[in-house]
Amino acid sequence: MKHSLLAFIFLISIQALAQTKVSGVVNDEFGDPVAFANVIFKDSNEGTITNEDGRFYLESSDSYSAIWVSFVGYELKNIELTARVTYDLSVVLKEEASSLDEVVVYSGKTSKKDNPALVILRKIWENRRENGVKKFDQYEYDKYEKLEFDLNTIDSGLIKSKVFKGMEFVWEQIDTSKITGNSYLPIFINEAYSKVYGDNLLNEEKEILEGNKNSGFENNQTLIAFIKDLYKEYDVYDNYMKFFDKAFTSPLSKTGIDVYNYVLLDSAFRDNKWCYNIVYYPRRKNELTFKGDFWVNDTTWAIKEINLQASKSANLNWVREVYIEQEFDVLNDSIFLITRDYFLSDFSLKKKEGARGIYGKRTTLYDNYQFDRVKDKKFYSEQTDPYAYEIYNRPDDFWEQRRMESLSKDEKGVYKMLDTLKTIPRFKSLYNIAATLASGYYEVGNFDIGPVFSVFGFNEAEGLRIRLGGRTYFSQNDPWRLEVFGAYGFRDERFKYGVSGKWLLDRKSRLTVFGGNRKDVEQTGASLTTSNDVLGRSLASSSLITVGANDKLSRINLSTAGFSMEPAKNLKFQLTGSYRTLESATETFSLDYFDQNGEIQSEISQPEIEFAVFYTPRRKTSGYGVERTIINDGDFPSFYLGYTYGLKDVLGGDFEYNKLQALYTQPWNIGGLGRLWSTIEVGKIYDPVPLGLLSPIPGNQTLFSIYNAFTNLDFYEFVTDSYASLHLQHNFGGRIFSRVPLLRKLDLREVVGFRAAYGTISDENIALNAPNGLLMQAPEDIYWEWSVGVGNIFRVFRLDFNFRGNYLGNPDARKFGVTGVFGFSF
């Protein structure tokens, strides 16, 4: 992953003149800013609208001598331009006496009655599913996509910074944004050309990448995929448009009337089609909404042009600006097909206008539409290899023929600039520092040392723990990988270790063999769905601060070997053989049980065979090596089904048993109400087994909020051989707090949670485990708890208040607890 998001993290932490540029602020006669006023070059269709503060920036490659500034209820203002570049204009609009009635209807919060804009909006709703490629049974088209990163808000302080000593030549590529007016330096460009095929009858679509070219960092497919996932494909006709894991209300949404004001501003011919121009802007602040305008045809009620700019008050982290433009063309005099899609994001640690940041820009062009050319269903299910060598090494004439939009002079210069930059030692040093912070590993040749964030730990068994490990790393597409670690506990004075290897034998089926051995301390009651991951280790066993005595830890010696394969995309079958020994790691915790002779045993020796099925529809990954990076983590459902057979008298195995487990987790975007995460787990062990092989309901004795664990339960408070659990967590994204004036500016987010578990334990298991002295209680009355939380504190922290619902009479039951979690989210 080190050649993926690290480039993005590094860049965010650190002029070619157009013919006409103008910026300024628009106020009324009382000095108040006029938001969403129209500013256009005189006698043209090139324009913009002011933001909430009345500010605007407008740029054109043509020469103009004047601008028009207008808004409903105000006199049209003509401003003469005396120079090619005119900044900081102060424009004052006067109210129009004859239009005062209109001002009552349309300024501020517009009326929902007798508003002609809403009549047109309802026509759009009625016809929105009857246009574009959805009008045909089958479709195909060519697609050209350009992704670009720019370092923005360039000033003399940055240019003279010691950070760029020896790299001053990069400033030769400085340009100015036509959207924001800020100066910027292009630093990364990626071009991709694809063929897209779709079948509306089969509900299938397939995109075949035919060419990819980039400047910047090598092996950056993950970075590209990450940015493309941020800029997901969207449809302005949908009720909600998802960006940065947030659901923005579309101005064409059927619920838009409740969150937007609409104004019918103009009507005119657009490419020989009579269209209406509607301006829209938010009714309230802090909601995930846009401002802008669109042109809609008067017969098909299809959108001809639309621009969307996210409200600056939207509850969105690290993103200062979002701007979208879409253009549509007419086919057969009635069908509108998208031809251009432009998306700009301004990423910054601060929302202040003068703060530095990174522009992320995506331009997508569509051409050569073909319809009703049938392809077999097998065509859509066949997997293609998007990482073939020739795709990433197309000659220049390939791009000259297929680019639907020529690169600018500055964009062409980026390729040369970054090739030079990568040869400078100082840049290499900065890049290596960023690589370590992003990946958690420090590179030494083809071996990575780390993870650096797990060097120190603490638990009741080991006391202070030091861990050092590493992995082989030649590239993100390595066909094999070896990982090792060593650890030492100063309290138990024991050395621990782990070694694991995996090898991808076949890329098409992803046939992989793996194996390893680990000798370590583990919290075996930290999850219901067990894992045979050799190098996996629970956070619960290494927390520096715990609630109560977390002494229920085990010593484990685990060896595994197996193989996996993917016969279809995101469907994986895995067969694993394992052998483990378990014993208590502390004097205050016992795993004792009766053997078949009635004698007490304190160590478990157990071989197992597990067959598992993993299905993750809609999951997106990057890379084709033995390990791939998930680029849309938390955005797809996940299914797991596992069967485990315990072997007795094989390799000294103590028990024969059968176990079934299943897990289903699903994230849900609930429109403007936020995002819900849900998880259901069920399982059953069909034969008597000792405590170390049973299924404890996972507790949480740390001060961290851990999803899929029960915050107010101690470890082993409930133990089961049959169980079912439910976890729900909903983030409202600030929808409630945004309506509270004193909280609105804090951009806080409301989080609620509910957790429940049901389980049983047989009399045979209670009798078998009698010697360990543990109260073998199962939640047959359904244990439950709930929580409320405040998220986005300082944009990186969430605080949860957790309440226990029942079983309040259990010894040392925790009725209430406070936990927190750090995390990066938009």
C-alpha cells in the first residue's frame, strides 16, 4: 500500500494567463452580501454565481470588456473591465421597484406555491427515467478520463520554503483555477481510455480498460483507484449523490423541494434547443447540499447543462470546495446523452480561503455511442486483466488518437517535471518519510520493517511488551510475501514470534497457498467469528488502559496451512488446516476441563479443518499480487459461511466436534438521514468442548469504541455454544446538530448504536468445564445495550456513552461506560 495513499497524504501536507479574469464581491445597498447572484461575461453564456458571502471568480480564454451582474428583484448591473485581469471588484446591486413582488416570492426562502420553477421541476421528475442510455436495451461508448492533482494557493512563502530547496524548477508550471481563482501547481496526472458496454435487460455493465498513462509515482494503481472511488459514478437524476461516503441531496431530487430554494431565472436556446434556466440554493446551512443552476429542455424535460457547487457550510471534513459540471448532447432530436463530466475537489486541512491544499480534478468525456448491439451474458461475467503490461505502456500515437480533449501546455509539462523531480535526493527523502507514516513500515531495500505503530504494548500477562517485525516488499503486485515478528514481555519474561508466508500460484483464479506459525498471547474472547490468521492479534490484549482486570488471556501456539481460490469475482473459497495448543497466560484465569477419564487438564491440543466461503459483492480492489488493497472499504456487503471439524486422536487432538458459523455485514446509505452499519452473526458448536474452544460473547474492557463488541461486557461474562448477535450503528452526519444554532458551527455528528446477543450453553459443556471455576452463563434472555455518541470532535474523534440494558445483577456489571475512537473520515 506504500505506493498508494501515501502520495495523497504527502501532497496534502506540504501562470499561464487566460485572456480575461475577474473576481470580487456583490452586495446590496445595505452592505449585505447577495448570495447566488449571476455573474456572466457580457453577451456570452460564460458565467458563474456568487457564493454565500457574495464572492465570485470568473475566467475565460476569450477577451471580454464587461460583465453583467444580476439577481431576481435587482437591477441588472453592467461593469466595464479596463484590463485583462481585474480582481477585488466591489459590486452594489439596487432593488428594482417594479420587481418588489418577485423579491417577496423568490429572495431568501422561496415559496412552494405559485413558483414556476417547481412546475418545471415536477416535469423533470416525471421524465427523469426516460432518457440517456436507459432508453435502449443495450449500449456502448468510448470513455476518456483524466485525473489531476494540483498543489493550490501558491504564494511567495511557499515558493521560498526550504522544503523545496533544489526543486525550484517546479514553479515554472504554476497556473490559475477558472473555478476558484487560486493559483495552483499541477503535480500528478493520470489518463485512462476505456470501452464501456451495458445491457439494461440483463442489468449488466462492463468497462474494459484499453490504455492508462500517468505522471508521478510508480506503481500508483491504488492511488488512482482510491481517487476514482472518491469520485464515484453518479447520476444527477438520483435523489442522492454519494461523494466521500456522504449522501448529498441532488437538486433534481423529489425531496429537493424541502432543502432547496428554486428560482426560474431565464429561458434561451442552448444548441438549438429551447431551455429554461433554474437557479437553486440551500434552504439551511450545514446540510449536504449544493448551489448552482441548470438548463432544462422544454419538451423532453431533460437536463442540457448543470453545475453544482457544495455549500461551504456543509458538514464535510478536509474538503473545502466541491464543484461539478455536466454537459449533455442531443441524439435524434429527443434523447440527451452525457458528453462531459467535470469534478473538482479542494482538499485542505483548513477551510479558510487562504489555506493551502490540493485540488483533485476529474474530467470524463464520452463519445461514439452505439445502441442495441447484443452481447452474450457470458461477456459480462468474464474477467479481464486490467493490469496487462501493454495497457500501461501505450505509445504516444495511441493517446493522440483517443484523447477527446487535448492536454494543456501545463499538463504536458507535468510529465517532464515529475520525471526530473524523482531524481532529486531531497525529494526522495521526503517521499520516504511520507511512505513510513502512510504505510506504517520503514523500507530497507526489499524488506519493510514494522508496523512501527505496534512496537510497544501492554497487557496483564506480559506487562510491557516490545514487538518488532517486517515483511518482504518488492512491489504492490508481489506474487509472494513473507512476514515475521518477534516480541518480548518483561513481566512473563517470554519471547514470542510469528512467521507467515503466502504465494499466488494463478492470477486468473487467484489460487493461493499459505501457511505459518505463531506463538503468542491472545484474547480469545474478542470476537465470535474465529480466525486462523497466523499474524492476527486482538487489540483487546494490548491496550495500555483497561476497565477492570483484563486477565483472561491465553497462550497460543498456532500452525496453519491451506489454500484459497476465487472462481468468480469477489467469491472466495478457502480450505485451512490448523493445529493449536492453548493454556492460560495468567494465574487468575483457568482453562481447566475434565478429560474423558475424569482427570483435570489445563492445556488444549487441537487440530482442525475449516472450509470457508467469503462473498463480497461490489468490493473494489487494486493490484493483482498475492495481497490486494481494498479501495472502497466499508462500502459493500460481506458474507461469510464457515464449517469447522475438530479432529480427535490426530496429532494428539483432544476433541472431535462440528462447528458452523455465519456472518453478514452491510453498510446502508439512508438518503439525507445518514449512514447505517449492520452486522448479524450466528453460530453453533454441536459437540462438548472446553472453554478455549467455545464462543464467548465478545466483551470490551478497553476505553476504545470497538464495533462488533459489547462495550459494557467483561470478557467471558457470557459463554455460549449456540449464539446469535446483532449490531447496529447509525451516524446522522450532523443532521440534528445543524439545527441547533449554538452547535451548528462545530460540525458535530450524532451517532446512535444498539447491540444485542442471544445464546445458550448445554449442560454437557457446563459439566465439562466445571474445574475452571468460571460462571458459565449464556444470554438466554437476550442481552442488549445501547449508546449515543458525538462524532467529528476536532474532526478526528468520537465520544460514545454506553448503557447496559439488562443483566444488571451480574457480579461487577458495568451499567454505564464512556469510550472513544479516533478516525479519519470526510
